[in-house]
Amino acid sequence: MPKFEFEDLIKLEKYYKIALINKIAGLKSANLIGTKSNSGTSNLAIFNSVVHIGATPPLMGFILRPLTVDRHTYSNIKENGHFTINQVTTAIHQKAHQTSAKYDQGVSEFEECGLKEIYIDDFPVPFVVESNIQIGLSFQEEHLIAANNTRLMIGRIEKLILPDEVIKEDGDIDLVALDTAAIGGLDTYYAAKRIGRYGYARVKEAIKKLD
Ligand SMILES: Cc1cc2nc3c(=O)[nH]c(=O)nc-3n(C[C@H](O)[C@H](O)[C@H](O)COP(=O)(O)O)c2cc1C
């Protein structure tokens, strides 16, 4: 059974280490982050680190790699203060993956990767037409993680758009019906399979199955 101590991990070959460490967190969300530069070029990139930060106020965040190279998503957010989070479906996962290529600053990944952009109401940055969950956010905070120079970028949800009739009476949504994709590491995509939904867990009470 392979067993690694910290000293073993840091000595691993670079790409082996990246593949291994990226995958051990399990399945992660698959989202496209849309932004726009002040010079007018739209930008789209895939992220597997989008997280829910809180519901009141409604906040979401993502982890941004160190600024050792140009990071267009970051510079655009700092320029105009807005970004969109667009959930990847299984139908568009290959196009979504292609957005991770290093396109030049003046090039839009929407065009290059075959995804349609849409501006909704007066929101200043584009959403992905093919995405079933479209979220528009205003930039709130960034937190430098000193341990490795990554950043936690946090935005406030200003606009949330879902297809008709997917929200249940209690606010739940069916991610399988929305064709949600998930990501393992940086290279493997998965479709969702629902295995159970349960009520608030209480000590000494059996878990309650929900529909
Ligand atoms: C599956 C996958 C997940 C990724 N997740 C992240 C992430 O969470 N954070 C990050 O900084 N880069 C992530 N990347 C890398 C970015 O997609 C890539 O650096 C992209 O070129 C950034 O584009 P930009 O310079 O237009 O912002 C991921 C790449 C792939 C293939």
C-alpha cells in the first residue's frame, strides 16, 4: 500500500506530484469564470476550486494560482470588479477544458473554444449561454495564502439565473437534471449520480431521507 510522508511528497517528480495531490481531494465543482478587460476583451477560464463561502450575504469564492504569470481572470476582476461563475455541463465539458489553454490577453476564449457569451441586463461581464447555472458576482475580497502564494478570491452574488422549473419548493435544485459535471484533479471529468438527500442531522436521531 503506497504511503507518503511530507518529505516523500515534496521529492516526487513535478507532474506526478501535481497529478496525485490534485486528485486526492475527491470530486470538485466544474465552473467557467467569465470576466472582461477594460479594453473590451472577454475572458473565460475553467476553475475546479469554486466554493460556497456563505448564504447571508450570498458569497462564493475560488482559489487563484500564484501571480507568477499573467492571470487574465485576476487582472480583469481587479480592473472592473465583476466576474461570472457558470457551471460546466457534461455537454460542454470538452470546450470548457480547452479554456485552460494559455490564450493571449487580446483573445477571447469564448470564440476560441466555441462557447457563446451573453450579457444579461446591465451586468458588465459575460455569462456562458450553454451553462445551466449562471451567477454574476461583484468582487469583495482577496486573501493571500502565505503558505503557497495562492489567493482566495471572494465575490458577492448579484445575479443568479437558473432554467425554469428547476427550483423545488424548499429551494433545492436537481444537479443531475441540470447536467452538472464534476472534475477530478486537472484532467478528468465526471457526470453526477444522486445517491441520497437527507435532513438536518441530529444526535441520537436516525437520518431522515428527503425526496
Ligand atoms: C480542470 C482544471 C481546473 C483548473 N482550476 C483552476 C483553479 O481552481 N485555479 C486556478 O488558478 N487555475 C485553475 N486552472 C487553470 C486555469 O484554467 C488556467 O490557468 C487558465 O489559463 C487561466 O486563464 P486566465 O489567464 O484567462 O485567467 C484549472 C485548469 C483545469 C484544466
